[in-house]
Amino acid sequence: MAKQTRSIMATTAILTVLTLCFKALGFVKQAVIAYYFGTTFETDIYNVAFNFVGMLSSAFIKSITLSIVSIYTHTLVQKGRDAASKIISACLEILLPIVLFVLLIVYMLTPFIAKMLAPTYNPTETALLMHYLQICYPFFLFAVITLIWTSLMDSNKDFVVSRTESFITSSITIFCCILFYTTLSVGSLVLAQYLSYIFFAALLIIRGRRYFTFSFVRISDVPEVKTVLFTALPIFIGGSVSQINKIVDNSISTGLAHGSATALSYAVSLEDVVCIILINNVVDILYVNFSNYIAEDNKEKLGSTMCFAINSMICLMIPITIITCMCSKEIVSIAYYRGNFNHESLVMTSAALIGYAVGFTSSGVRDILIRVLYSFKDTKGPMITGFFAVAINIISSIILSKYIGIMGVSIASSICLTVNFLINSHMLKKHMPEYTVKQFVPTLVKQLPGIFALVIIVLGIKHIFNSSILIFILSAGLGLIVYALILTLMKIEEIDMLKLKLIRKIKKE
């Protein structure tokens, strides 16, 4: 058992390192794209088209993947590899016709989709957007093929190859930008995406042959497929809500200055660094613990762990939010300010980043609460909450974008996250009557001295230095250290517990 635990921890560590490395390469990819293309009308059109297909794929992929992995694994253990392989074959037989049918529908509805995505475009601009949409639609087919094989690899605990997609996409995109920018312009990004999908799909299929060989089966002979589809449906609906949110943001941004949609995309890439590294990894680990506590019927431990996690998230995300907002131009300059990424691009992207940063804390707390609700097998509540939050996002985005432009679009997303976590907090009382948002107010109040000190430090550093790199490094380094010291003096329980754990770990080593 100990050996198995060490193996899981080793695999997790390897995957974490790979994820961070590939994410860093993805960041380099975005920097290269910014260098060559900046923020222009044509990049807006490509991003709107590509993001629409990506959003369509994302909700579909997430729902099916979660269903296939659990059911395939169960069948593999209970009935053997042949029975498990039939599930994959049956899923392919069902999903590929569905995907082709969806592609046929979206090709037919392209004029309507283009108008929905960019309602302010004139006929010439709409025609160009339709062209890029039609070029990008096949990405959906590639995404579904790779999702089946990725699920297959994950179920057989063969994680490394299936996690190379980001590396492959980033590497090929960088090379295509360098080699084909002068001849193909934005078309080099389309070429890069096709080459990435083909290469990755081929790699997965070759590697996956050791686990699966396709054979035609009668769907009626594979009852597990129905379970896959029924399990995937609520997850798909819930995932679609967040994707609709992004479609709305892109649609509204096309009505602003040219380059706004591209600037929004660059800002999202920077936001992802915080969300993926500091939020997603934490809440995924917490989800396992929450599920175990529910299985043990230990609500007391669940409640204490949840409160500890939320208070820790508040202490972590508030200073990061302040530094990101105050150093937004410096962060964007370090990441993108070179080549065709000019001062106008810098202003738009940093404004969008500020809007997203405002929602960092809400995003972290919301994700924790959703994992708690999922632990109680409550998937309907977060789904309904998501629909309401999207409505709030649409209304606030339309209103705010008229007054503060692209920042209004990203702030609307942060408002959506805040509303989402507040409603989920109310829903959680059904499972945990003693839970209340008020219990986190003392932790918020104790942040005030640290916030004041951090603002003074950043303002002082920005007054003394002109270098973007120096300003950001000193603000993040010195500011976070002072902030942590002040939180320690404020006797925040979570900070004291983390300090004790760190001291114990150092003594053991």
C-alpha cells in the first residue's frame, strides 16, 4: 500500500512538473504570437473564430472524458480489457456521427453564428469571420478523436503522452509563426493548429494501440455506453454555461476598438497562470479529501477543512490581486511588449488583466465551494447557479463595456464569479446548515493592514524604479514578504498553522 502511495505521489509530482513546464512553454507561445501579430482586427477575427470552436469542444470534451474514464476503468477491472475496449469502440461509433452532424449544422448556420459572435461587424468583416469559422470548424472533430484516446490513456494510467498536447501545440505554433508569418500572416496560426492536432492524434493512436484495437460492435451489446451519455449530460450542460460566458465576452469585445478581442485573449492567458497553478491544483486535491470525508460521514472534518481552505485562499489571493492590478502594465510589458505588440496593445491588455484580477479571490472560493457541493453529489445546484451567473455577466458586461471599454468586459466576468460563489454559499447551507459566509469576515478584516502596507510598498517601488522587471519582482517579492509578516502579527489561525507545518517539515529534513 505504501509503495502504491509513493507511486501515485511520484506520478503526481512528474505530471505537475510537466504541466508547469508545458504551461511555461505555452506562455512563450503567447509571447511569440504577440510579437508577430500584436492586437489587430485580423487577429481579433481569428481569436473569435478559434475560441468559439474551442469553447464548443471544451464543454463536450470535459463531460465525455469524465464519464468515459470512470466507466471504462470500472469495466476494465470487472470484465477485462476486451469488454473495456468495446466501450471505446461503441463511443467512437456514436460520437463520430454526432460530431459530423454538429459540424454540418454549424456550417449551415455560419452566417447566424458569425452575426452572433460579432453583431457590430459590417458585411465585409462578417464575411471574413465566416471564412475563419469554416476553416476552424474541423478542429472540433480532431478534439473529439483526441479526447477518446486521451481518456483511454488516462484510464490505463499512461499519463505522460496524453499530457504532451500543450507542448506539441506550443512548439509547432512557435515554429509556424517564425517560418510562415511573412507569407501566411494569421493563416500561420491556422496551419499550426492543424499540424498540432494531426501530430498529437497520430502520437496518441500509435501509443494507444497497446490498449485498444477498434472493432465494430452492436451498441445494444454495450449497455455501459448509455451510462456514459447520461452521466455526461449534466456535466456538459454545466460546462456549457462557462463556455457561453466566454462567447459573450468575445462577442461584446468585437464591438469595441479593433484588437480588443485579441487583448482579451492575451489577458486570459495571464489570468490562467494564476488560476491553473494556484487555484486548480489546490481545489483538485481538496476535492479528493472532501469526497473521502463525505464517504466517512465526517461533516465536522469536512467543515473545518473547507473553512481552512477558504481562509487560506483569501489570504493568498488578495495580495496577488493587488499586485496584479497595480503592476498590470509591468506584467503585460514583461510578457508581450515587443515587436508588433505596441503601446495601444499594452493599454488594452493591461486594462483587461485588471478586470480579471479583481475576481481572483472569488474564483478560488467559488471553486472550493463547488467541489464541496460535488462531494455531496449535488451537481444540479452549481449548474443552475451557472446559468444565473451567465445572465448577470451578460447584463453587467453590456453596461460596463459602454463606460470603461474592455476593462468592463473582464470586470463583468469577475462580478459573475462573485455572484456565483455567493449563490453556491447559499446552496451549501442545505447540506451544512451551520455554514455561513459571515464566518470569513474576520479574516477579511485582518487583511486591511497588510493591504495598506502592500499598496504603499508598490507605489514607492514604482516611484523609484522605471524598469518593468524590477518593479514587478520587487513588488511581488518585498510586498508579499511584508504582507505575510503582517498577517502573522494579526494572528490569523490559518497562517499560524501553515507556519507550524513549514517549521515541522524543515526540522524533519
